[in-house]
Amino acid sequence: MALTSTPGPRASQVTHAPRVSHDPHASRDPRASRASSREADGLAVASFVLGLLGLLVMNILLGPAAIVMACLALARSTARRGRALLGLALGVADLVVLAVLVTVNGTVSWSFGG
């Protein structure tokens, strides 16, 4: 029984790994950019909804959450820029409503009775 060995690659046959570009403007996978765009759009819509809900309930939690999500959506250059800006404005309005409630009533809840 004879064992045969395969010769290793010759110096001329060695392949090198492809160079990785660190250029931020280099072409990217279109599926990854679409997923990132969808995520940013989702953040914009979520900030709008949370800001709107925060005007009615739990403005101490939903206002800051709407502001953070709107800033993230704008930083990721969402296609729904207007919705993100509305979410940002509503988040700030939530905090203004909270400040007014605390100043006027001394509480963090709505009070319609006298």
C-alpha cells in the first residue's frame, strides 16, 4: 500500500483574500440598505405613535421614548422625515404637558374635576 501525498500550492498558485474597503461610501448590499431604511421608517412611525399616546397617558415615559426614537430615525436618514419630526415635536409636547401638570396640580395625572 503506497501512500501518496498531494503537493501543497505553489507560490504562484496562492490566492490572497480580497481587500476590504474602509470607505463608508463603498457600494453596499442593497438588501441591507433596504432593511436599514425600513428600520428607520419604523422608528419614525413608532416615535409619532408614542408621542401621540404620551399626550394622553404616561407622558413621563412615552415622551422621552418618542424623542429618542425620532432622533434615531433622523440619524439613520429615514424616508419618513416628517413623521419623525412630528414624533420629536410630540415628545417635547409630552414633557411640556408634564411640566404644566406638575406646576398647576402638583401631580403627574390629569384632573378634570374641581
